[in-house]
Amino acid sequence: MQPITIQIKRLQDIDPPAYGSEGSSGMDIRAAVEADVVLGPGEIKLIPTGLAIAIPAGYEAQIRPRSGLALKHGIGMVNSPGTIDSDYRGEIGVIMVNWGKQPFTISRGDRIAQMIISRVFRARLTEVEALEETERGDGGFGHTGVR
């Protein structure tokens, strides 16, 4: 697999994104908070990362929650995945939520999310009078049941 080059600018003294293992799809990104941030049950807060990136045209960065934080503490992201477009040059922020029952503390340098780089395909929309029929049709929202 040939890696692509992503330019990164550290806005604060924080470790850059890094893959946790050879087979990792996402790079861990860290909290760049000045002081501990307590995320109470049901609370939503924007957590800075101290990073800005330049993604080549035709790619995006997806910011996703970390499964361990979700399972162990009920911590996730409100807009999952978050999208970083190729023309955005501002600081990456992570909109975190505490779905758990206990307050959760985020400290400087904590691994709070993961970043995946993906190809993007632009679509050309064509308006039509009718869509091709399928067996499923317009069934959605659990129409096939649970089992």
C-alpha cells in the first residue's frame, strides 16, 4: 500500500497523529486542552487537537470515536464521523459527548479520537422522473426486522 503525504501543522506542543499498530486504519489524535476538561453525563464539548492539516484534493480525513472510550466510558462523538475537507486549513476539533453515567475527564495528550484518510469521489446528479425498481423498494428503518 502506497501512503499519501499529508501536511500537518502543530498549533501547540502536542504529539502528532500516529498509528497504534502496523495494521491500524486510523491514527490516534490527542486532546490539546490547556487544563483538564470534565465531560459530565449528557454533556457535549468541543475538544481542540492543536493540529491543522492539508489534505490533497480527492481525499478527506474522517474523525471517528475510539472504541475503547465508547465501551468503557460511554464517550463518543456527536457527528461521527466528522469530515475534514481537502480545502479546510483550520484547527481540527472533536465534538465529544458523554453518553455514560459518570463524569469523564479529558487531559492534555489523551488519545480522544482517530483519523482515517479516505478517497472521495464527486458525484454528478441526474434528475429523473422515476428510479429503477428493486426488490427492497422504499423499505428502510428496520423493515427487515432484528433477526
